[in-house]
Amino acid sequence: MNNNYKKKSKTRRDGGSFFYQRRTSKLPPTYILLPLAGCTGTLLCTYYYFQDEMPFTKRKRLLATSTTWEKQIGDQEYHNLLRQYKHNIFPPTHRASRTVQRVGSRIATAANKFAKEYDVQTYGAQYTYTVVRSDMANAFVLPNNHVFVFSGLFKFVRNEDDLAAVLGHEMAHNLARHAGERVSGSLLINILARCTLLIDPSGVLYSLFIPAATLLHDLPHSRDHEIEADYIGLHLAAEACYDPKAARKVFSSMKDGEKQMMSGSGDGDSDGRRGGRPISKAVVSPPEFMSTHPSYDTRISNFDNWMPEALAKYNADGGYKCQQIRREMKLAREHAARLASHRERT
């Protein structure tokens, strides 16, 4: 009996040794572990090497692109868009073009002052202003200071203060080099995605990683960019002596417009069409965590929190500077209106 017990005990020990060996054999082989470790180390070193801080907001970020590369990309896209919209670009003498040029120039001056004050690296080029005839309500600034405004924006922008709020926001994106930051983040995510194939060559982990990276990295960073541009843009508008309260008004107007689109109401016809184009009555905005932009409520609340600081800048020196500048703005608008009226008569 003792012999049988010893034999069984030995068998169990052998069995335990057998299963232990099977577990250790499931570890990834060396030819996978070594490249994976090298890839991880390289990524960590690269991430910390290209760490940057936005001076005004003190936000830490990854910025691996140079201003030279960003300028090349911006110039290339600028010429592509000029070719794409060449039949719908307003001439420089058009009233809308003159207005965008006039307001944009003042915001650009404030942006250059901001860059010097906070030691922000800029592209150094003169701003260009292009107004495109389109139903789309949009505006953006490409790297190397190329401003585009689509005429559909004027449904929400009623005066120069409103336009300054929008251009201030878009120029803030450009000033903060958000385009380069997006490219840098995309490169990092793409490298990490490739590394998942070393761990799981079947691609299952890769297919899970991509949507997770979008939800946990790309979308939050995009919302951070929008909030940062709102904040900086508010200061640019106030520095240029445009009423910072207009920013809240513009986004409230956009929020109301979105509600009309969702309900199918507004200036459309009874069959749910606006301007001959169908409107979906089932449009639902995604939750904020799944969106590239903060919700309108979040942005309006932020403007309320930031407004005392922006108004202090706007009313600096007892408001004397901005009062004088706004009188000059009024004269410039009246002069532009006379020129436009004269061109229409001739």
C-alpha cells in the first residue's frame, strides 16, 4: 500500500510538472517579445522627447511635427481648395470678402501680439482670406494662415462682433498648432496599432484597439482642442476690441439652429425641405463623449465662466482704447457700405 501511495504521489508530481511546463510554453516566443519591448521603449522615449506645453493654457501635449512641414501641408491644401471652389469664391471686392478681411486682419494682429507675449511659435506668414459661396455654415484656418469662410455661416453671424468670435476661435486653432498635434497623435496611435499585431497576429486585438483609441484618445483630444480654441479665441476677440459676449450669442444661435434641424422646423417648407434640400427629422446629436466637439451647453457654460476675464481685457484702460477703435470700425463699415452701394449702381 505504501508503495502504491508513493507511486501515485510520484504520478501527481509528474502531472504537476507536466502542466507547469505547458503553461510556460504559452508565453510569446523571444522573436516577438524582443521587438515588442524595443517598440515600447522607443515609443516611450519618443513620447517624452516630443512633449510640449501650450504656454497660455499650460496643457501638456504631444507635438512631433515642425512648423516647416505644417506650412507645406497648409499651402498644399490651400491651393487644392482654391481649385475645388474656384467657381464659388467671392472676389476680394465683394462686401462679404471685405468684411472678413477687415475683421480677420484685426484678429490676426491680436494673434501676433498673443504669440509674442506668450512665446508661441507661429508660421510667420501673412494671412489670406477666402470667402466661398456655399450653404455650409463653416470656417477654418489652414496651417500657414489661410482663412476660409463659407457664406452659410452668415445665417448665424449677424455683425462683426459675431464674425470676430468665429474667426478668433479658428485662428486660435491655428495659433495653437492643433493640426500638427492631431497628426502627431495619429502617428502614435498607428504605431501602437501595428504593435498589437506582434502580440496577436490574427488581428483581433487590432480590431479592438482602433475603436478604443478613437473613443479614449482621438475624441477627447479633439474636444480639448475645441475648448482651448474657444478660450484663446475669446481673448483674441477681446484684444481686438470686439465684444466677447458675442461668442456666447453665436453658439446659442447655432444651438437653436440645430434644434430646428432636429425638429424639421424653421424656414423650410411644409414637406420638411429647406431651400429645396431635404431635412432629416430624425437627426439626433451624439452624446458628448462620442463627439469631436463639446456640446453647445458645455461651450456656453464655459463662456459664462470665462467672460469676466475677457471683459476685463475688453474694458482695459477704462474702455478708452476699445471705444476709440470701435469708432474707427464704424467708420470703416460705413465706408465699405458706400463702396458696395456704388459698385451695385454701376
